[in-house]
Amino acid sequence: MRPYEKDPAAIYAASFATVRAEAALDRFPQDVAELAVRVIHACGMVEIADRLAFATDVAHSAIAALQTGAPVYADCEMVASGITRRLLPEATEIRCTLNDPRTPDLARDLGTTRSAAAVDLWDTDGAVIAIGNAPTALFRLLERLDGGAARPAAILAFPVGFVGAAESKAELAERPRQTPFLTLRGRRGGSAMASAAVNALGILSAGGVQ
Amino acid sequence: MRPYEKDPAAIYAASFATVRAEAALDRFPQDVAELAVRVIHACGMVEIADRLAFATDVAHSAIAALQTGAPVYADCEMVASGITRRLLPEATEIRCTLNDPRTPDLARDLGTTRSAAAVDLWDTDGAVIAIGNAPTALFRLLERLDGGAARPAAILAFPVGFVGAAESKAELAERPRQTPFLTLRGRRGGSAMASAAVNALGILSAGGVQ
């Protein structure tokens, strides 16, 4: 059996030191770089730094919202489950409407996925949105914004996969509807990345890094 | 706004058709290929097919165990949260001991991470193990097997990150301790991949694909 590092603090320090040494972070504002670092840490891929698209004010806007009581909406339970509660302001509500009893009927009525229908139950106004699974959730959110829904404080968009993921994130990056955003272009994504971005906001909000 | 596919069945079919068309699956037995397809679907990366290491009997062993009531152990709540309950036999217990009240003290006593200490609370005998976060959980599991712990039915190992992830998975792939396994070599991994592998077992177990 090969030896391995068991000390949590040493693992934590070495992990983030590796990300900072290897990832190309120069083009990010300092606060957005913290989000990038945590997203990279969650997926083990430093090269995704080059595929992240963002608004320069995304961290600032999201943190200001969280500090004044904004909720976080997650598109699936895995994203909610990956958010470290204690990092966020005590009043922050983490909401996921995918398993809301109204969602299946809504999906049927709208002729869409449950993930998209769940978005219709979100109060988008000033909220922090974390999407880590479903492209249709991101598409539906953008449709709602086009239809006049109140702007979120930030959209953290990491839908993943082979149908609509790249397309929904390109739509967001090209036409962000005046909403601060962070997204990873292409097929890659996932709930761990979305949760990591929210956790980074919590750390920044508590003054942990800046 | 660009048009997008809203029909869940069409999205599902197109997603898996893309994975099967693009991923190099020839070297996998048919049942293990189903696990590979689901893991790829969960992360959006067809190229990981080339980095998967496995025992040819991993799916067979895990399915037989699940069908006779074996539990699934997950190293973190995100993995547990990503497992689709209804796909598994009704009696299957999904267990995660990371937040067990005994775990923090155990970690302190052992001088290790909570993730590793949580493994000491697992009854490994014939269980299906799904690791999607912590390299130290996989290292500790291998240590326990070296120390005489009963063999699991299967180890699905997808710890992720920059300290110990590649090393722990290499240790498993090179010396699997007579235990059927599936793992992704290198830094990449994550809870979505681990959950997807378990979900694939459920589908195979119900005769959904074979």
C-alpha cells in the first residue's frame, strides 16, 4: 500500500495550491477567480479555466444578494446536497422545486421536462440560481427572463451532457439578459461544479479569501 | 432564443445514442459497457472511456449482491442523493456514514479525514461501495481490506481532485484485493459518476438493458 496524506488541512492546502499553480486564472477578476478555483477543485480539471464564461460582476452581485437574504435555487437535489450550509449566511434558503408535488403536472401541461417545469416555481427576483444538471432548466429560465420574469442576482450555469448543455450555456453566454452569470462552455458540467460555485460565494461573503 | 428539445424521452434517447456513437466501448463486457455509458452520460466526456479500469465481473458481482439485499455505501451525501432509489431493488439500503455522530471523534482518534473515518463504520461484507468524492475514503477502504475486512461485492471508485485521487485509484486498479471494481484513472471523478454507476446497476438488475 502506497503512503498517502491523511491530514485534512494539508490536503486542502495542497489541493488549492495545485489548482492555483496550474490553472490559467489571469483573465478573471479576483473574486471570480475564487469561484473558478473552487469549480476546478470540484472536477479535477484545471483546463476548464479556459472554457469558463462570465460577467465580471457575477461574484459581487451574488454576494450582495446573499448578504441581504436572497435564496439559492438549485435545479436538482444533488446541487442542493453539495452546498455547504454553514458557509452561507444563516438566513439563506436553499430551494429545489424538482420534487415539488406541482412539478409533474406542470411538466405535462407545458409539454416539457420536470427540470424545466420546476423553474416555473422559482421566484427569480434577486435570487442566486445554481444549475448543475438539466439544460432544459437553463433554457426555461432564459425563456422566463425573456417573458418578463424578474432578474436573478446571478446565474451559475453548469448543465451537463449531450443534448442542449452546450447550446443552453452558449445562449446564456451570448445573450445573458442583463443578468450576471458564470458558466462552463461545452458539454461538461455537473452538480459538483454548481455547488462549488455557491460554496465559493459563501466563503467570499464571509471574507474568507478577499 | 434558439429552439431546444423539450421532450424527456427524446432527450434521453438522443443523449445515450450520442454516447454510444462517440465513446470507445468495444473493450468492455456488455454489462460493464452499460456502467461506462451512464458514467459518461453523467459527466459529458466520451473520452473518459479510455481511462476506465475495471474487473470484467464488476457488474455481475454487484448486481448479484443487490438482488440478495446488499446495501450501497456512499462516501458522501451527494453520491447518495444522486442515486435513483426506484431503480434499485426495494430492499436496498443506501448508507452514508460521513455525518454519523461517531465520525468526527473517530477521525480525531485515527488522525485522518472524516471521509476516511466514516469508512470504519461500513460493514463491507458483500456491499456495493460507491466513492465519488474523497481519495482518503478509497485509501482507507483498501487499508481495511489489507487488515482483513470482508470483501465488498464491488467497488465503484470515482474520487476526484488533486491530492490522492489519481494515486488511490491507481492503487485500486493495480492491486484490487480480489474485489471487483470500476474506476476512472487520473484526477477526474465525482459524485455524479459514482451515482450514475450505481443507477446503471439498478437498470441492469431490473433487466432494463441486457
